[in-house]
Amino acid sequence: MNNQTKTEVNKPKLQKLHDVTRVAQFQNKDIINGLFEVANEFKNSSDHPESLHGKVVATLFYEPSTRTRLSFEAATERLHGKIISTENAGQFSSAAKGETLEDTIKTICGYADAIVLRHPEIGAAERAVEVASVPIINAGDGAGEHPTQALLDLFTIREEKPEIDGLKIGLVGDLLNGRTIHSLVQLLSMYDVELFFIAPEQLQLPEKYKARLREIGIKYTDCDSWDNTIEKLDVIYVTRVQKERFESEEDYIKIKDSFILDTTIMRQAKQDSIVMHPLPRVNEIALEVDADPRAKYFEQAHNGLYVRMALLQMLLVP
Ligand code: NCD
């Protein structure tokens, strides 16, 4: 093998995308593998490249966030880029004066090299892409999608399990409104997995996602209790009931405690299962579960930093 071929073989295959708006853009194992290879390199070394030197990333968040915003900001800083930010943009940006999202995006494109956007409306990131001259990263569009979360979820499963194929994965909680679920289901459907949708009937996964699973032959089961399911699962992915998407507080209160994972339930789970949660947790995983070595949700949040570093590098470094 000559030197040139050798370098090419060893180079991570970081295929280029211009924006990240939906997880469907990643339904290509080469893109995923290339991205995770870079994320892994970042995780295993404290000596990070200065690859974003001279770049400015804007975080524009119209909904609350801890992990997504701060991990994107930390990812930028760790690669020596700079951050400009408006948290609570609905209140503190010119949106409060009636400015449209489109005008705000066009303006920020004059200041930043990429925009990380969280917005309460489904499709907001795609609207932003229509008018933007810099990459847009969807950090959650209402009850739509959350593609970068699904990527870090998949990265975490890959770290914990030797193979994705063959896994039995339970998705628990608010599958109707949970955008992390909508993105993760699509990403998992690239693999030979079996899915269990554990939710009250009113919060079941929207039919459009199930129709797609049937079309591509992914087996799934709807479950309205833990019984006869928990003991089969390799991955237990719990989500919060999305209070902010309910029309009334009463409706939320009626349903919010339908599924709570505690140590009694964990006793029935497989010894080598893992428990995940995109966080924030309200009470759907009892605090006592944190001491169980199968609980991986804080490690999962930590992985968000490395996956987002890899994403920023993919989008911003030629
Ligand atoms: C999630 C979100 O905002 O969709 N949080 C996150 O980004 N980690 C989950 C949630 O809010 O329940």
C-alpha cells in the first residue's frame, strides 16, 4: 500500500452536510460512522484541535435548555470558536417586538458562521434554512424533531452495546410529543432492532412514524404497562411527559405519573440492560435508580459534548 492510499484509508469519513434539520439526513451509515469516529477521538483525548478558531457560532433558543445549549457552547469553545447567544429569545430578542424568525435569522447570518436554533414551532429549522446563508442546526423544533439528541443517544448505545442489530429497545413516556423520540425512532430504524412503545394510549407514537416502521419492516409493539416487557429490554429509554405541549394543566396532571421507573421495576430488568433519558428528568425515573450501574443518562448527556463537537467540525471545517 503506498502512503497516499494509507492516509486516505485512515482518514475518518466525515461526509459533508450543510445543515442539520432532520434526522433523515443521517440515514446513511457512512455519515454516522464518520461522525462517531470523530466524536470518539474527541472523547478520548483532552488535546483538541483549534479547528473552529476564528469562527463564531450563534445559539438562538426560544425554549428552555440546559444540556443542548451549554453543550453546543462548550463544544464550540473547546474547538477554540466563539459563541454569541440569546437564551430565552422569545422574550429577550426582537421576537418580543414582533420580528419574524426569518428576519432574525437573516440578521444573525451577518454575525455568525452557524446558528443553533431551538424554537417552539415544528418546521422552524427548515424555515430558517430557507433564508439563511450559514448552516442551521435544529436544536429542537417544538414537538417535531431533535436530531442532534438522537445522534448522541445512538452514540451512547453504541458505546454500551457491542452491536445495535438485534437489540430490543423500549421507548417510554410521552412518545406523542417527545421530539427526541421522533428522531431516535427514525435513526434506530436503520438497524435490525425491535421496538417497544411503552406509553399511555393518549401519548402513543404518532401514526406517521409507525407507518414508516411497518413499511421498512421494523417490528414494534405498543405496551400500556411494564408487564411482560421490561424483562426483555436491552435499552430502556425513558422520557418526560412534555407538560408544555398540553392544552390544560389538568390533562397533564392526569397522565404525568403513568410510567415511573423505580428500583422495584429495575429488579425485573435484564442485568446488562441500560437506562437512558434525554433529561431533564421530572419524576419518571426515581432518584434511587441513579445508583444502579445500568443508569447511563448522565454519561449520555456528557456524550452530547463530543457528538456536538464532531457535528460542528463537520459543518464548519472545510
Ligand atoms: C429534551 C428536549 O428539549 O427535547 N431535552 C434535551 O434536549 N436533552 C427532552 C425534554 O425536554 O424532555
